[in-house]
Amino acid sequence: MARKKLIFAMAASSFMGGFLALGSFMLLQPNPEPIIVPVSKKETIHSAALTNYQFDTTAFLIPDGLNFVTAARKSTPAVVHISTKVAADYNMEQNPLYHFFKDYLDDEVQKERRRRSGSGSGVIVSPDGYIVTNNHVIDGAEEIDVLLNDNRTFKASIVGIDPTTDLAVIKINQTGLIAMQWGNSDLINIGEWVLAVGNPYTFNSTVTAGIVSAKARNIDILRKNANDLSIESFIQTDAAVNPGNSGGALVNLKGELVGINTAIMSPTGSYAGYSFAVPVSLVKKVYVDLLEYGTVQRALLGIRIGDVNAKLAKEENLGVNRGVYIASVGNQSAAELAGLESGDVIIAVNEKPVNNTSELQEQVALNRPGDQVWIKYIRNQKTQKVSVILQNSLGTMEVVKAINRLNLDGGSFEDLSQQELKKLNLKSGIRLEEIGPGKWKKAGIQPGFIITMIDKRSIKNIEELKIYLDAVKGDGILITGYYPNGEKVYYGIAW
């Protein structure tokens, strides 16, 4: 019994000794002060109001490059929600139930039921109502409604479109609007933070963040609608973009516009990790052209090109694994007149390196016909440089106004007005007004025929017709169109 008491006394003594030592140590230590990062000269420390989950972020210093608040605050007022009414692709009279109920529907109701709606986003780029968006957002629209960030709604009209870049400019009759500042997409770096601002699934003023994943990306999404003259040099990001974001803004952390969100890569139609935006350098050029000339001034070298890769470099003994390979040079084209030849490899435009066709197309597209550019290229493994005067699609060096009429191989063409298209229930088309001796008459086409497609590619205006026919010389083409009585007809022409 005495032994047990002894052991208990020793244990208790050890515990008390340790407790006293720890207490003495803590008493001798100074009280630690919280480290506060000052953000202003005021000494007041703001506390968090946890009861209503409000938190004052001004008490903390957020590192540069991680603060999205300023960019979001500056950009969202300039991003709008666009709603459209588009003529449906079907005819209500084909529905068997239509004949049972048509007597109960007035003309306006039947007309409204033939329509389908669409939506997207746009960016105000001028205080007097000019808005940039995607062409596919307003393509074929009979009505365009614009909802501002402050919930005001306006009707919009189309200023101009450019299917080759999938860009369009619309306008509302309003002044004093908050416009987004132009940024510089050339200065955007891979890995840099960007915000996507738009209206996905009609959720207005939605902001998402991501980084620039790649630049000058070609995803081959515009070619079928742009007659093989599409310009795809997208900024690729991992900012979440979904249906309804099209035409919205891609902005840097200064809140400046650096791109127009256009497409996503997805097996489902919803965001799956990658989104693509037209760089603002190209957006601004298209915008200015449409306002000043009514059409985009497309500058061309007049060459057929392809990307250089290791296999091609070895087969052709190029001596370089990157660049743009010239497969052929057009007769009397800007490239031929400057002395460029097939087999040359273009590596820079105006001292800006080009590693692939997307980068070359973007750099050339920033210019107008008649502009001089310096092309650096490799021939026989030697680097050379040459001055090139760019041409337009007609083979001249002049800027051109929007074409309303065109005489081509005996045919006189004219664009259809929006009223005429609406009356004929067509999204686009051009009319063969008069036909003289030539290929059109030989094919059996009658005056008044409206061309809507060539080789299953939509033809929206005379300029597109001229560009496409210049590109397919020597080939057979399939023409689709309608006569005024609604008869759909196909013609084959050896062009």
C-alpha cells in the first residue's frame, strides 16, 4: 500500500512540475500582435459582418493579377444581351394540323409562329450606340432587341456583317452609353488572366475567369460559311463560355476589350474546357471598315498556303520546321508581282514572326488593299525580305465601297433588300436581274432567278459571289436558288 502511494505521489509531482514550467514560459512570452497589411493611411480595421455574410475586402491587399473586381466592374455595363427573331426554316403549312386551325389564326399570329428566337451577347464600343457582336448571333434576323445592363431595351439595326471573321456591327438609337475601351490583343500573353463577360443561357451580366491557353488557334469552324476565305486566329482560353456568350467580351484585368467570344470546343454543345475569341486587333479593323466603307476591306497576297511541319521540311529540304509554305502563287497577284514563288516559306510580316497560316492570315487581314507590307521568307534555306503591295478580291490595289450591282459574264446581279428577303422568306440571296450571252444564259437560268447558295455555301451578297467565283475558276459549280414563284432550282455551271 505504501508503495502505491509513493508511485502516485511521484506522478502527481511530475505533472504539477510540468504544468508550472509551461505556465511560467507562457507568462514570460510577449503577446503576439496580428499582422495587418495596410491599404490606406487610416488605422481603422474593418471587421467582417458574419451575420449577413458581407465581407469588406478593402481590409486586405489582393496581389496584382488576381483581382478581377475592377475588370468586372468596368466591363459589365458595356456588355448587352441580344435577342433576335429569325424566320423559321420550316413552312407551317406542311404541318397537317395547320389546316384545321388556320382560320382561327390572324396573319400576325401565323407570322409570329413561323419565327424562331435566338439570343447572344454584344459589346458597346461607342457611346452613340454602335455594338460589336458575332455574325451568327444576328444572321437572318428579322428583329433585333438589345437589353442593356441597366435593363433598358432598344431595337437595333444591322450596320454590316463579315462572315469571314464571324463579326457584325449593329446600332441602337441612343447616346451617352458606357462603351468598352479597346485593348491590344497583340500584348496578351499565354498564361495571362482574362474574363469572359456575356449572357449564357440568358443569365445576364455573367462574368467568368480563365487564362489565355493559346493564341492564333484555327479550329476550322468558319470555313463552311466563309467560302474558304475565313480568318481564324482565335485567342483560346479556359474561361467558361456557353450558349448565349457568343458576341460577348473577353477582357484583360484592366477591363479592356481584347477579344469577342465566338466559339467553344465541346462534344455536347456546352462548355467543356476551351473557348475561343476573335482578337480585338481584327475586331477593331472590321468595325472601322464596316463603318467607313460598308464592307470589309480584305487585303490579299494571292497565294495558296499551308503550315510547315517536320515532314514537309524534310521532303522539301526547307531548312526550317515552322512558318507558312507557299504552295502556289496566283497570276498577277500581289505575291507574284513582288517576286514570291511557290516553295518559299514566309516567316514574318512587318517583322512580326508568323509560325502558321493563322498568324499569317491575321497579320495580312489587319491591312487594306494598297497597303505595303514587308514579307520575310526563306528560299533555298536563305532568309530574304521583300516589299508587297496588297490587293483586293478584284485584283486591284483600291479600297472598294459596298457593291450593290455587278456585271459578270453576261449576267447583271443586284443585292436584295431586307424587305425583299423578308417577303420571299429568305435569309440571304442575290438576284440575276438581266442575262445576256454567257455562262449564265447557257446554263438555262432565267432573269429574276435568286441565287442563295453555291456549292452548298450560303451567298449573302454580291461581294461574296465575286470572291467565291474568283476562288473556283476552272471548276464546276452547283448553284441553288429560287424563282419569284417559290420554285427551287439547281443549276450546274462549268466555271
